[in-house]
Amino acid sequence: MKILLIGNGAREHVIAETLSKNKDAILFSYLKSKNPGIIHLSKSFELGNYNDLAKIKAFAQKTRPDFAFIGPEEPLSNGVVDSLREIGIKSVGPTKELAQLETSKSFTRNLLKKYKISGNPKFKIFNKNNINEAKKFLDETDECVLKPDGLTGGKGVKVQGDHFKTKEEALAYCHEVLQTHTSVVVEEKLEGEEFSLQCLTDGKTVIATPPVQDHKRAFVNDFGPNTGGMGSYSCEDHSLPFLTKQDVEDGLNITKKAADALYRETGEYYKGVMYAGLIKTKDGIKLLEYNARLGDPETMNVLPILDTDFAEICNAIINQTLHKLKIKFQNKATVCKYVVPEGYPDNPLKNEKIVIGKIPQDARIYYASVDDREDGLYTASSRAIACLGIAENLEKAEKIAEEAAKSIKGKVFHREDIGTKRLVEKRIGHMKKILSH
Ligand code: GLY
């Protein structure tokens, strides 16, 4: 079974590892930069940009994979699935139109609204024609979140209280966004605890992987700037300490209805990953956003505990036979901690040597943004190495991940608090406070 994997991060490293568990799988990878972990698992690889669809197509023509797995959002938003389809290659990943689930905030909010799916906050979409109504909407809304309509690499979203204070500043940012984007989504700010529910779908059947909580802030105790994610945890009972089973069900139901709505809206089945960024609020589970791909770091929490053959799942997604599979995850807790260059995320120190010391036997490491040179590994411009602990409970998984992260030496840092009892209890306390109001 020949598989073309597109992507070069730790997410794709763990995808490659999981696909390779199938002894018939032969991996070909297309990467923006060299990832030693992915390259080691691949029969051959090609380096290139994710907007060079001609190059991706040529590599696919040469390798003739049975299917392609698209890791990051960038090639999806460029329409790589449509391009591969032109040469008869099917993909796990949505077409450009369906990838709007991630690439257009207004598309997703309008989809939920039109098909009467719960999960939307109060929101309004503004463009150059109706921006003069924004002040009234802001006056009627307590605190708000401003989202440019389009991919912004996680940097364009501004939250009242965190990034700006007053309604005047909000209005000014809306005007600024409209200089570069066709519209801006203004939403009420939701209070609660966030979690990621990554779902696999063939467009008809939707299967949830265990929920995961990511940590966006760069420093211990949730201080510092937002990042791509400093680490994440999941629990052995496939829930999270501040959620009920019903909360997880509610999140899955939103995604089941959204998958159905996508088909009704576009006439095309969504085949791939629908990753719901959810928040538990005093009014129930709400949708913050969808991603059209697996999460990073959240993929590290779910794929290594998957018991079912992942290549078989991919085939079922493509052939719409997901309903026939019994997908099983081990009842294990996981903690993932990212080791990142000093200065990350604003001014990461590049070209600094990283030395991987003695990693605990039961820990796993996944390469992200590293420069693999003859004399060893060096930091590049983003998160460097993900350290994963898997165990029967969170406490043990955290210790394994922490020991692994500590053994990586160089001008790097990681968050010691991710997955610790103290931080998890803080999350539970926060949720209790919100629910009691
Ligand atoms: N963990 C955030 C993301 O994958 O977008």
C-alpha cells in the first residue's frame, strides 16, 4: 500500500509512525523542510513548497500512491486535494471548497446558523459595506473576539482583555482587518475551558478520537504570548477532568451535524479530519473553530494509543466504509511537552545546537522544526521536538514526558507544568467557578 504523506512537522512524524505500523505500508513524503523522523520512515521524499501544486502532482505521478494524507492546512487551503484528484489520486483531507471549514471563519459560522446546529456564540460578520453597523453590535455585546476571515497562522485573532481593552480599539482593529481581508467575524467572548475533539470522517460517519487539552501560552502558569501549542494531555477514560461524558457527546454531535450540513451545502462528502476547537461554558459546549486537519500537538496524544490499523482507517475514509470499522483507542493517559527554542514564539533562537540526552525508555520523541546537520541537530524557527509520555494515568505520563523534555539540552525551554496535578486542578477549579455563576 503506497501512501503519499504531505507535511513536515511533529504531527506528520507521528502520522508517519502510525501509518508505518501497517507492514504493507510504503511511505513517500513531500516536505517543506527536512524532518529526520519522517525521512527515516519514508522510501523516498521530495522537498518543496506547499503552494507548488505542480511539484506535488509530479511527485505523486512518479510515486503513484494508493492515497495521499494531507497533514497541514496550507496545502489544503491551496487545493492540493483537488489537484491530486485530477490525476486520479484520492486523499484523506478535504477539497479546497470543503477546507473552508478552517479557512473561512464566516463560512463555518454561517453553516452552523443555516442548518440550525448548536454551538455558535452570538456573532456578526462585517465587510466594507456594513462596517458602519459594527459599533451597534459591539455596544450590544459584553466582551468580544475579532477574527479575520481567512488563514492567519493563529496570529490574527484578537481577544478583548488579552489583546485590546476598549470597544474603540475593537472597531479600529475591524477597520484594519478589512484592509487585507474581505470580512471580519465579531463574536461574543466565551468563558470556560477549551478542549480539542479531533474527529475522523468519511462524510457520512463521524468518529471522535479522545478529547485533548492544549496549552497555548508560552510560559508556565499560562503566561506569555500565544504559541502554536506548548503541549497537551489526554486521560485514560477518554474524557477530561472538567468534562462529563455528555459534554464529549455534545461536541461529537455538533460535528456529526456539521458533516451532514457540509454535504447538503456543497453536494460533496467531507473525507478527512474535522478537528473541533470546543469550549465548555455555563451554557454548554460551544464551537470556537474548526480545523480541517489533525492538531499539533494533539495528534501526539491520540495516534500513539490507536489500536486500530490507521492505514485501514484511511482506506475506510476514502471508500466511505468507516461505519464498518470498530475503532479502538487504548485506555491510557498521554502528556506531550514541546521543547522550543529560547525566544519562541516571537524571536526564536535559530542555528543553536540541541543535544538529546538520555530519554526514558518509555518516552517517545517526535521531530518538528529542527535542522539535521552532519554534526547534529540545530534549532530552526519554530517548535523543535515534542516529548510524549504514555501511561496508565496522567501523573505517570507527565513524569515520563517531563523527564524526556528535561533531557534535551541547548538554548531551549519547555513548560514544566503541562499535565501536572496542580495545573489540572486549576482547570477544574476554573470550570467550577464558571458553572456556579
Ligand atoms: N493545537 C492547535 C492547532 O493544531 O491548531
